[in-house]
Amino acid sequence: MDASYLDTCMTESKRRGLLSGYARQSRPDIHFMPVSDATIRYRIAGSGNTTLVFATDPPVMLEQYDELIAELSKDHRVVVFEVPAFGFSVPRNGMDLHFAGATDCMHEFLRKLDLGPYVLTLPCVIGYSAVAMASQDPDLVAAVVMIQTPHWHEGIQWKKGRDPKNILGRPYVGQLLLRWLKSKRAGAWYAAALGERKRLQEFLVPTLDAFRHGALFSLATAFQQFLVEEEPALRPIQQPTLVVWGEADQSHCHTDKASTLLYAPHAQLHYFKDAGHFPELEQVQRFSMVLREFLAST
């Protein structure tokens, strides 16, 4: 039963509204890229021979990347984008949000951006799309950075921990319930995921601000279609790979973090003891130092 249309179908006037106002004006470096199945909202800053690409990890929004962009754009070109059907990356009516469809949409965005080859940092379950693109289009991907991305089967267990009663996993029920509870859900998620509870408001306030302006949060559809029991055919990454884990992330306290190496056997592995689910945002200076050392070594 496909209930994804509850997240992807909207009137043209609503779509135009989401792509204007706050979504366009909150930062001066915001841009929009139309692709076949969506319009992708992204930020771009800096210059250099290397293009670093980050995907936001919902419910994190583009506006929460100010410090990371400022730091890394000193010596690199930095692109940060919101994945389709989250934030203000607006899907076209009927967009396919299964793993292959969502990955193809992000792949098209990167190809159309035409700033590769890229160092891809697609965190959490979006990291599986980076694994797929690294083998499907090796000329596009120079290196991969995996953050909080375990092996697919570990990811399924993580999903079950986030939705133990399978409420979000129920078509229609999950989509409709999340429309009313997404602000509460975001607060509970940050409380579990952040390494330092005192930073809760720092992360939650900009998310709620974006929600008030209509930001999308299609988590139920992602649970029902993107991250499902049947694992896609993912081949090990051949490009240089950096694996980063925030160990204070309570949502992954039972995850086999070394399982990431099944996708990248030769990866450099770094554990951030005091960081949670978002080490690149929680510890910007340390993450930037580790990333620069990785890039220098490759």
C-alpha cells in the first residue's frame, strides 16, 4: 500500500509558496536546482579544487550549517543540500521515494550541479545512497565520508528502535500522524541523538522555525519505502573513505558501528566520544581537522 502521495502530492500554489519567502531568503547563499522528480534546495560557498558535498540529516535544516560552511569554505568549495521531501527540497507529484528513486534524484542533482568529482558526506541512512553512487558513477565520486551509517541490516534495527510500535511504518497512519506531531518528534529525536543535552534548543529552534514556514518532514514515507527489509545491492566502496561515529548518540547505543567497514574495508575510522548523531555539526572544529587530514592523506 503506497501512501507516499500524502507527502509528495501538493498543489502548484503550495509548491511555489514553499520555494519562496523564508526558504529562499533565510541565507544569502541559498539556491534551488530543478531535477526530474524534485526541486533541490542547497547552499554553496567557497572555492578550490575540491568540492565537499553534505546532505542534511533530517530534521536538520540548511540554516544549521553556518559554522561548518564558514570553516570548510576557507579552503574548499562546500555544497550542502536537503534531501528530497525533507526541508524545502520539494518533490514533484508522485515522486518515487524508494531507495533507487531517491538515490537517482540525488545523483541527478550532483550531475547537474557539475562541480565534481565530489567528496560525498551523506549521513545516516542517506549514506547508503553515497555507497550506491560511488560504484555506479565512480568518476563523480572522489571520496566518501560516512557518518552514523552502519551496515543496512544494522540500519533496519536502528529504525525499529526509533519506531518500536511500527506506527510510522503503517501507511497513511504514519504520514497523517507525523503531520501533527513532527515538532514533538523532532524534539524527542534531538534529545536522544545529541551528545550534550544542553544543546537541545540550539538544534531544535531552527528546525521548528523551518516547520512554521512549511518545511517538509517525510519520515514516515522514508521508513516505509527507503529503509526497508530488503537490502539493495550495494558493492564495497573503492574510493578513499572516512568513517566517523559519534559515540554519545543514544539512538545507536546498540549498533555494531564496525559494520560500516563492510562497505569500506580500507576506510579510516574515527570515533568522537563526546559527539552524538551529528558530529560534523556538534564538533565542527574537530570534524574539520579530521576531514582535512583525511583529504591530505588521499
